[in-house]
Amino acid sequence: MGTGTDTGAGTGTRTAGTGAPGTAGAAAPAPIAPEADLAHHGQVVLRDGQLHVWVGSENHGPSGLPDATVRLDFSVPLAPGQEVPPACLWGGDRTVLCRTGELRAGGRARGVALDLRTLGTPAEVVVDVDTAWNGGASDRNPENNRHRVLAPATGDPYVF
């Protein structure tokens, strides 16, 4: 019950349209995604409405990544009109997205520092850190690139 016709008894050869490898109707094999274990680490400090965040990314391999994007979501609104570093952009009034740059297998990115102001002076902020894009690689250990950090307004660094 195939879609092609046999061209020879017992040869197993089929005409185009079967999708069998080696025939004109065959689909190209799907590309294999590289595997890379992306991880994010850093710290969050909140004091008097000033929010300081440092995040660094690393790639545990086995493949390198030409680039990746880390997403930082904040539980409180941030003051409008603030500038972010050149590798970053605003993804909304509570979200900043930052490029890591190239990450070789076993390599680290330089990291990025954000100095932001919140609207008002909250008693605490929660920062969710995650990978927004990883260059199309598969990551069998996504837990080390997802963090939720509670930072009370004490001025102390809270590490992730």
C-alpha cells in the first residue's frame, strides 16, 4: 500500500513520490540542533528604589552558541525613560532582554550590569531570570538558566 510503484521484483526500489531515502520525492533530513547547556548567574540589590542587577551567562557545552538572550522580568514597575546597556533592550515596562554574545562551549560571557529605578520605593522586588532565546540549541538542563530571586530593600546582594 505504498504511494509509488515497484520498479523491480524484490528490489525494494520505488519511484518518486514515496518519500523513501534516495528517491526524487525524498524530504531532506531535518537538521540536528546543537546541544548547549546555558546557565545564568548573578545578583540583585535593592535599596531606596534603586535596583542593581548583574547577570552573567555561561555555556557548559558541548556545542558553542553564536548568541543567546537572557530575559529579566521584574515584579514591580520600573521608572520610564531609563537607558539600558547597548546589549539590552526593553521588552515592556517590567522586562529587559540582554544579548550574551558568543558563548563557546565551556565559555562565559562578560556579563551585563543594569542600574534601574523602580516606581516608588518598594519593600521588595522579585526578579525572574530565564533564557528567551538560545540560538536554536537544545538544552537538557534548563533549570540552571531559570531563577526567581526575592530581593528585599535592604541593600544586600541576593545571589542566583
